[in-house]
Amino acid sequence: MSRPDARSPLKIGTRGSALALAQAFETRRRLMTAHELPEDAFEIVIIKTTGDRIQDRPLKDIGGKGLFTREIEDALLAGGIDIAVHSMKDMPTLQPAGLRIDCYLPREDVRDAFVSPDLARIADLPIGATVGTSSLRRRAQLAHRRPDLHLVEFRGNVQTRLKKLQDGVARATFLAMAGLNRLGLAHLAGAPIAVEEMLPAIAQGAIGIERRDADGRAQDLLVAIHDAPTGERLAAERACLATLDGSCETPIAGLATHEAGGLRLRAEILRPDGSEAIALETQGPVADAADLGHDLARQLLAAAPGGFFDWR
């Protein structure tokens, strides 16, 4: 294997937000440790994506999840970077031809966090309170449980959303505990929300590393930091998402966990307005992770009436 060094560093592509950079730095640190390499054997390359540039419209109106990955994947295919670090909950279920994701870092806390300057949990929100979130899943889940609340669009990185709270745009918002932990901001969460109360997004808390199919150097470097249990869980969750044809326009939640020597997979689909939710679960061997996901998705689709995901 040709090892990276200061003259030929491994170029790590990432978005430029504080959270994206924290994830890229974690990837670099793990590679440095696994291969006993110095920091200058790696180069962090910041790539601005369409999703980062356009902050004043909901994602569903401008093209969906791919807006956070397209430019990065173009750079990977063109050879401008060697690997790309992604939040897996932002990733479409299919990668462009010539690219693959077969390395996952150990998964962080999967739970959502309730964040408010003066309240500790969802139950503390007064009737009619304004809550901000850019996540269609969170909007639908909250509307299903608290239809009295006023929900507003809340896009931007963690710091932007926190400033909107300080400015009084909303009484509360939701962030991923994983992101807060990686930024050293876990104290901002009034309380992590139990997955039984709010099932998280598919792949929430997981970092995936994308590479070119034919890049043997990247493959050899990444295999040393791959976390197999995270890969097993995501195989089930992302198979479920793929069969549901999930996108930023469909409120879908799901979580796989290792239990009783196998996998337990829970998934939930909701009407976009929160008026109805369908939740199911299944269990099976780890080796059947993808089949579990596909089968559970088919059960959910069979249970959903026609037009379930349509906007009204």
C-alpha cells in the first residue's frame, strides 16, 4: 500500500460547517492512530454544497438530500479528493456509479435533543408555542403528538439555529444529540428524547466515509477504522429507507439495534401533516440485516392507505 505523506497527502473532502469539520477531524484522527501517520499525511478539503449555500428555502423545494453531497461526490469522482466524510442521515440510499461507502465510524448517540432557552422537554411547551425545525420527520412527529403547536422552518447549521432561538424566532428546536456531542455542546440539550418518544432519522448519529471503487489505497486505509456493528445497523435501516423510497419529502424514522444476538429494527412512517403515523418492528439475524429492512418497509407500505405521503 502506498502510504500518504506530506508530499502525497490523503485528501479528505467535507462540508465547511463546524460539525462537518469535527467529523472530518475525527476521521483524520482515527486514520492517524490506526496507521501511525502524522497529521500532515492528510489534507482537509472544504467543499461548499448547494445545501449550504441556499438557506432560505426548505430542502424539499430545492432538490432534497443530494444537495449536501453532490458537489463533494463530483470532486471525489474527478480526483480532487480521495475520500469524503458524510453524515449518513444526509445520504441518498444510492451512490453515483464508481463510488461506494463501506466504512463507518462508531455510531454516536442516536437520540434527538430538545433545545430551548427556558424549557427542558416537549411536555413543557405551552399550548400554541412556536417550534422551529427544518426536518420533515420531526415536524410530522411533533404535529402527531402535539397538534396544538405552531411549527416554523428552521434551516441552518447548529450555531445558526441556536441564534434563532436567542432571537426569539421560536421557543424551542430539535438537534441531533450526536452533533451536540461532537461539538462539545451536549449541555445545550434540555433533555435527550427517548427513542420510544421520538424515533430518530434513519442513520442518525453515523458517519460514513465514501471512496472511489478503484482506489485501493483508500480502501486499505479505511478498512482499519471501519466499525462493523454500525455497518450492520445501517444495512438494515438504509434498506428500509430504500424500499420506502425515502427522501427529504417523506417523514420516515427508523432505528436498528443489536439485541438478543440479532438485530431489532423499528420504523415509522407519518403523513406529512402528522395526522397519522404507522409504526412497526421486526427482529432477525444480523446476517439478514438488509432483508429485514426491505421486509419491514414492505409491511409499512402495505399498512399505509393510498396517498399516505401526499401533501394536502
